[in-house]
Amino acid sequence: MNNRKKKNTVSKKEREPIVKTRVKRDNSIEVELKNPANTLIGKIFVYILVIGMVGGSLFGLIYLLIEALNK
């Protein structure tokens, strides 16, 4: 039996900043943005947006049907 502890071969995912800035040779500043769909806040925002659009249009359709049937 081998009693040695195995080294953790899986490295932890390093966090990358959402906004990266760097200075070019001509002293201009370049700003790079990370894809917001890959961040947790971006995913939450996308889900809220999709649910709001689908739910809002469904609610509006049902409301219009009820108003049309009552007249």
C-alpha cells in the first residue's frame, strides 16, 4: 500500500478581473472587457432579462384576451 498523499493535480481556477487596462507604446490606454455572459452577475442578468421578456409578453397577452372577452 502506498501511504503517500497525492498532490492535487487539479489547479484552482484563478479569478480574472472583468476589466483589464493596459497602456500602449503611444501612451494610449486600452480597456478590455470580459464577456459578461461568462460571469455570475452576467448570467443572472441574462436569466432575469429573458424571464422578464417572456413573462411580460405572456402577461400582456392574457390581459388583452381577458379585456377583449369582457367587452
